[in-house]
Amino acid sequence: MFAQRAFLIERLNSTRKPLEEVITQAPADKDIYKNWKIKQIMDHISGWDDVIIEALTTHAKGKPIAPTVSRGVDIYNAETTTSRQTLSLEHTKKEFQSTREALIKALNDLPDEKFNQPLIFPWGEIGTVAYLVEIFVEHEEYHCNHVRAWLKNPDEIIGEH
């Protein structure tokens, strides 16, 4: 089980590094997606980290997970950015780091026997911890690839987030 935990943490870290690199290259004042600058992308990812942290912490305690995203992913995505809109870019950057650190801590604190026990994801799907983490690894890769492509032509907004 320890190997699985280490693998998941490595997946999270290896995905975050390229995202951090493209974030540092992105101008703060230009839309990447419609009405989403680099700040909103970081706010969005931090919001999803928050949900995963809550799910893992609740799962570790053996309690039922509240469907945080029950009104739909699009509504939750909007909430993750609007609830953070008054935060400065510097604060967003710090939160972007701290939520990832808290997510890794939640993974480290998860009892071994909970790794393969099914849990209900915040949007209602059922799966394992590994599957939940992999969804968000792919989510970060998706945004990283978009930002990387956008950097080649930062005057052209990418379609949907």
C-alpha cells in the first residue's frame, strides 16, 4: 500500500511541476479561456483540490461524503472562481501551493485499508482513491496543455474551460 501512496503523490507532483512552469510564463492580464486568466485557472484547480481534500479526509474517518458538486461540474467550476475573485494574485498563488500540500497530507494521512475501499466522489461517482487522484492528474494535464498551447498565441482565447 505504501508503494501506491508514493505513486499517487509522485503523479500529483510530476503533473504539478509543468503546470507551475507554464503558469509562470502566462501574462496575468490576458484571458486564456473566456473570462479566465491564469488566476482563475489556479483558483479553479485549488477549488478542486479542496474537494478532494474533503473527500479523502471524510473517507479516512469512515463517514459519508457530502455531494459537494451535486449541482453539476459547471456550477462548481464557476463557484471555485467567483468565491475567490477578491483574492489577490499573490494570495491565489499561495493557496494554489497550500491546497496541493494539504492534498498530499490528506493522502499521507489516509489509512492503508482505505486506499482500495470504494468512496463516493463529490459528484456522486463511486471509485477508488487511485481513480480519484488520476482524474485530477488528468485534469491538471488538460489545463497545462491548454496553457502551453495558448502561450504560442496569447492573443487568441481558447474555447471552453
